[in-house]
Amino acid sequence: MGLFEEAMDEGEKFAREHPDQVNKEMGDAEKWADERTGDKYDSEIQSLGDDAEKRFEQQ
């Protein structure tokens, strides 16, 4: 397994073990991105956040 795959596995493990913290940080990241782009890409940012949330819920 390569370095990237190991990092992904560790990130997913952390997300499963600490879902509340991950959800808070993801929300903060979405808010930051919206502020930086002037909400220009709001729907794309929201979609990526939703996709990430679904990925972690499946595991």
C-alpha cells in the first residue's frame, strides 16, 4: 500500500472514531470556502461536503 492509501485509511479511521469532530471541521471548511469564494461555488462546495459525509457514514 502506498503512502496516499495509508493516509486515506488513517483519515477514514479517524472520521469513524470521531464523527462529531469531523462534521464540525467539515462544516467550518465549507463555510470558509464559501466566504473565500463569495458563495460563488456554494452548490459545488455543499455537494462535496455531502459526498464526504456519505462516504464516512458507509464505513
